[in-house]
Amino acid sequence: RNLTRPFMRKAILLSVCAALRLFAQSDTPRTIEFGFEQRTRNENWNNAFDYNDSLDDQRIQVRWRTRAWMKASVTRDIDFMVGVNQETNQILTPDRPFRFDEAVFETAYLDFKKLLVKGLSLRVGRQNLMKAEGFLLFEGTPGDGSRSLYSNAAVLGYAWKKSKLELIGISNPRTDRYLPRVHDRFKPLMDWNERALGAYYTGNDVKDTSIEAYYFYKKETGDLRPAANYQYQGDRHVSTAGGRAVRKFSRGVSLTGEFASQWGAQHPDLTLAARGGYAYLKKTFGPGGRHYVLGGYIGLSGDDPSTPYRVENWDPLFSRWPKWSELLIYSQFRERAPSYWTNTRMWQAEMLYVPVKPVSVRMTLYRLSASHPFNGSPATFGSGATRGTMPQIRVDYSPNKYWKMHALYERMSPGNFYSARAPAYFLRFEAIFTYTAQVKAGTLR
């Protein structure tokens, strides 16, 4: 760990310095792309933490996120990207004073698009990583909510025909140590320090079929919480191996499935053995296949209380984000950790309908349960395994290339997994304005 921190810090800073030096020495035309984004969210929820209507936990807030970035062609085969991000939450209920939050670098990397041999590439520095649907790799900073997604990473890729193999190294400390911050709030980005090495293969050589396979080895160390806390996690290492396949059939029908297995050890004397995955059947219809219906199942293993020396909870690795629900992540605060998807089974039915081109309506219904009851605080958790039923509806409106807007509503009717049974809801309105431009500046080699 002591070697990883300075190495990653130097790698990122050297990438920035090298990019600026090459940028200044270029002698043929080059392009610079600028971007700006302003996101405004109004959120309103109640009973989301404990499903208890006798406790006042209603929240109404406005979230202001501002992003700006620049991407420059340093040479014909090298791009440099840097971006900054700032989000401030204005909490209206309960009434809290307005405080400007910190500004951070969310991207700072060099992208070597051609390296030594044909098909070989390298991207090193702070970057957003996502694979497939984000089941394992998407969110590197769950502690700051939806402000940022980045990981400090190096990705070495080799592409041939319709296939690609990537070697991925990640170092994400629980607080940002690699790049400077403005108005530093010392915000925790996760509950522990995270480091990982992995390999990810993507292949599209078979007609109408996409195949992905992966292996990740990850260490999670230095939990922030005291050892007496029932949520405390000892230092652990976990291996994850799995794959994803998508098969397209005629008449707009497709079948998608992903499954992974986990094993490892946790201090002082626990072994890890977990599994997770999902599968769904999808049918597109209408002009251009713009509507769809799907049905599926999501399964994430949970810890079996009858095996005290083995932990079966699914570890979401780098996918602690609201993949299936914005509402459920708040009740997870009192289970394992916010956005920590584990011990969950979900039947899913969903439909997307596009009445007119700039408008889409998505309706989803989840029936949720758990593999095992959770032995947490009886003020929140019951003795059953039925989590509940949750309908969702989301309406998106994108009138032009600059604006995207949506409204989202979720409602959870809890089951006997919880001790209180008051329904909870989550309501959000969002507007995003994005502007990008390109300019010719200087020269490229």
C-alpha cells in the first residue's frame, strides 16, 4: 500500500506534465475539444432509511453539479484529457445552511491510442471505467454520490479483429490523495481503500452474439468504521471471475445473461464464497425498434448465518451505484453500506414506450426478496426474507442536443425483511445542459 500511493500519484502527475510538454512541442495542426455541463436535480424522499413513518426523515434537496473538461490531441496517436467537477447539495428539508462544496479533478489522463504494435493501446490516469451494464465495473467513488464515477487506473488494451483484451489496474484510496482539491472537505469516497488488478475480454466474432469474460483480484483495506460496529469489515482480498453473453434472435428478441463467482479471505479468519448475476429476455418493437418490453431476474447471494466462518455476501466490487433503484440505496445504509448491492433477489418486468421522438416513458416493477434475513438492528430489520414490491416510472425529454430532462418516481412497499412496513418513495426532477465545442490550435506531430 505504501508503494502504491506514491506510484499512482507520480503516474498521474507525470501524465499531465508529459502531455503539456508534448502539447507545446507539436508542429502540425491539432484539435482541442472543450465541454461544459450543468446538472440540476430536485430530490424528495421519505421513509427511505427505515420504512418507519413515525420517524421524521423526509428530505427535500437541490443538487447543483458543474463539470468542465478539455480534450486535446497532443500528437496524432496521443490524447490528453482533464476535467473538473463540483457539486453542492442545498438541503431544504430539514433546513440546512447553504455551503459551497469542494471542487475536484474527475479526469486527468493520457490516452495512447497506438502503442508499439498495431492494436495495442494504453490509457493511464484518472478516468471513468464502465464495462457492459456496470454490473462489476462502473463506480469508483461511491462515497460522493453521483458527483463523480472516476477511478485512478491504467488500462492496457490489445484489439484484434472483433475482439479486445484489456489489463486493468486500479488504486482508489478512501479519500482523494492523488490530485489537489479546491475548498477541500476531506470527503470519504468509500468505506475503505481499494486496489485491484484484472483482465477483461470482449468478443464479437460470432454473428449476433457478444461474449465477455473477466477476472479481478481486489483488496479492500482500512475500514473507516470502528471494529465494534456491526458493519465493520476486516481487511479482505476477493477474486471475481465471470462472464456475460448477449444473443440476438429474429424479430427484435434478445437474451442477455451475466454470472460471476467470488472467493477469497477476510481478516482475521473468514473465507469468502459468493455469487451473483442476472438474466433477461427483451423484445423490441415499433418504428426502428424504439419500444421494448423485458422480463428478468437478478440474484446476489447473501450471508448464511449457519456458516459463521464463511461470508457469502456478494461483493459489488466497483459497482456501488443506483443500478436498479435510487430509493433502495438509502435503506442499504443500515445493512452493509450505501449502494452495496448484496443479499438480494429481484424479479423484474419493464417496458419502454416512446410516444414521440423526444419523449420516452419507462415503467418497471420489481418484486424483491433476500436469501437470508439480516441480523441488524431490530428497529429496522425483521425476521423474514421478503423485501417488498417496488414500481418505478421515469419520463425522459430531450428536445435538442443541449438539453436532457427527466422525472423519476419510485415507491417501495416493504415486506417482512423489515420491522416497520410504512411505504417509502423517491421523487426526482433533473435538467442537464451540455455544451461542447472544438477549436483548431497549434500543430500536431
